[in-house]
Amino acid sequence: MDIVHYVNLAIKSIFVENILLAFFLGNCSYIACSKKIDTAMGLGIAVVFVMLICTPACWAIKNFFLAKGAMAWTHITALANVDLSFLIFISFIAVIAAMTQIVEMLVEKFSPALYSALGIFLPLIAVNCAILGAALFMDQRNYNFLESVVFGLGGGIGWALAIVAMAAIRKKLAYSNIPAPLRGLGITMLLSGLMSMGFMCFAGIRL
Amino acid sequence: MAEALLSQKNKKIFKDGMWDTNPITYQILGICSALAVTTQLKTALIMSCGLTLVTAFSNVVISVIRNYIPSQIRIIVQLTVVSALVISIDQFLRADMFEASKQLSVFVGLIITNCIVMGRLEAFAMGNPPWKSFLDGLGNGLGYSSVLILIGTIREIFGSGTILGYQVMPPSFYAQGYVNNGMMVLAPGAFFLLGIIVWIQRSISGYSESN
């Protein structure tokens, strides 16, 4: 497949099918962390990194161990036709939890300020639906290895884009007079709806 | 002295999950699936049942073994228990309700990362006895379900004119020029609707976030 296919996939996963604004994945940390731009940027970068690593890792687990007939490479005849695809959920989440732990250790070592700013949300990336969701979409759509890399990167960038944009908007909201019951969650939802409508306009892009 | 099964405190634990500390409108958890599966009432109902079962029973299991889990691996243990439950539900759906499971696609698997499940495990089941944990899980699951069913009904009626597949918008409306609201079945409609529901619920319950 030529490069145009992968560029189209990247554009689709960043803009048209933005993993947060079109598929609603990763909303909880999005709402909670989008109050300040620094935190949003830090979390966005962490999610990009984790998604970029986890999606191909999950692809490997699925295609070398779990799919039907995947273990033929071991040349053990008893394993040649085994279908372990029901273990996909639990192995994917195990890979994601492990990767998140590693990213957490790296962030703590290289950027203690970011580590304390993110607080509980860094380990919570493990249960961020966006990461598991990207892996499950990769499984459902049967991507090959390169597609899963592009999809992981694109999905992460799209999520980061949405959360940083929301943080920028909410910073301006500090000067607005929002009714009390609408503050926080309510207004974020309404704004996300408008952003989502905006991102739908990308649907016409083709290369 | 053993507490009655449905004592005042136990009832409060159950009721809190449904209104005062409703997982979606107050705790802000589980939003992802609340928006994604509610284009139709049927998928919303299936997701509600699935999540209530997973929350209630994982709460019980973790609560029973809570004193034996080493603190460093507790997230892994929790994820394992939840994954096992979700895998069973997913296999059941694929076997008995195949078209619905196709529509729900990845969102059944995403119950594992649903913040409500993990949130209640960490906040309640790790420190409370099994029956209370079960009530807490059940209450939160039903609170989540009520919001889901509300959103699903509204989106399906106004977005497709049907409920559970049955046409409810009278054909005379269409004849006079009424058109289904396309935005309701798309992503932005879900966001707007949830924002409005949260607005209404918080106006009634009086809770508002301090900015």
C-alpha cells in the first residue's frame, strides 16, 4: 500500500474520526484535566506516547498469540489452530497497564514538575478508554502493523488536540458569567459539542 | 450486632449512587459510553445492564478479597476481575444477541476501562464489606442506567422517530414537513444533550462546581 493510504489514515484518525470528539473516548480525563493548558498539554503528550507504543504492541500480541491460527509460527502442531481471541480484552489491558507504569516512571525521572501537575491522572491513563479503545478499533478493523502505528499516533494526536483546544477555551471562560448549575461539566459538554460539529467539517478531506 | 440488610445506612448507600452522587452528573465518570451507545434505546439498555452487573459483582468480589491484595498490585488485580466479568458478558452478547453486539462494537470491551467500575472499586469496595459494596455498585449502576436510558430515549425519538425500533412519530408529522433531527444521532447532539441534562439535574439538586 502506498504512502497516500497511510496519510489518509492519519488524517482520518486525527480529524475526521477524532477519537474524543467523534467516538467519545477518553472523556473523563479530558473533562477533569482541561482546566489548565500546561496540564492538558502534558497529559496530551503522555497519551500520544502511550497510544503510539500500545497499539502496535497489542497488534503483536493479537497476531502472534491470540488470533485463530496465530501460533502457527511455533511449529507446534497442537497450537496451530488454537483461537484465543476471547483473551484479547485482558491481554490488551495488561499491556496498557504495563506501558503506563513505564511512562509514569519515565515522567517522574525526567520531569518531576509535570509529574506532580498530572497527579493521579498519569496512572489513570491506563484506564483511559481512548487507549483501550484505539487498540480495540485496531483489532476490529484488522489493521496491519504499519496501519496500527499510524492509527495509534493519529488517535493520540487527535485526543491531545482536543484537550489542548478545550483547555484554551476554558481559560477564556474564566471571565464569563456561567450559571452555577452549568459550570464545569455542563459547559464543557456544550463546548465539546460545538467543537465536534467543527471537526465534522473535515469529513470532506481526501488526498 | 449485625446490621439489617436494608437498614437506613444501607439504603442511603444505594440511593446516593442514584441521585446525590450520580456517577455521570456528579462524579463525572462513565461519560464515554453514555454518549457513544445512546443513539438507540436498545443499545443503551444493553449497556446499562452490562455495566450495572459488572459494577455490582466486581464490587462484591474485590470487597471479599480486599484484605489480601498487596497494595502495589491492586490495580492489576482489579483489572483482572473486571476483565473476567466483561469477557463473560461480551461472549454472552456475541452468542445470543449478535446484531446488538455488532452495534455496540468496542464499547462492551470498554466497560473494563469505564471509570465508574474502577472508581467504585477504589473508592468503596476496597474499604467496605461485601453487602454494602454490592448495594453501592448496584446504586451507581442504576444511576448510570437512568441517565443512559433518558439520553437514549430522547436521541432515538428525535433522531429517528422510533423507540426500540417501533415507529412512534406519527406519519402525519412527516407529511406536514417534520424531519428527523439528524444532529441527535451524531456526536455533537450527544454532547449537547448531556450538557443540558447535567444542567437540569444540578439545578434541581443544587450542586454546582466551584470554579
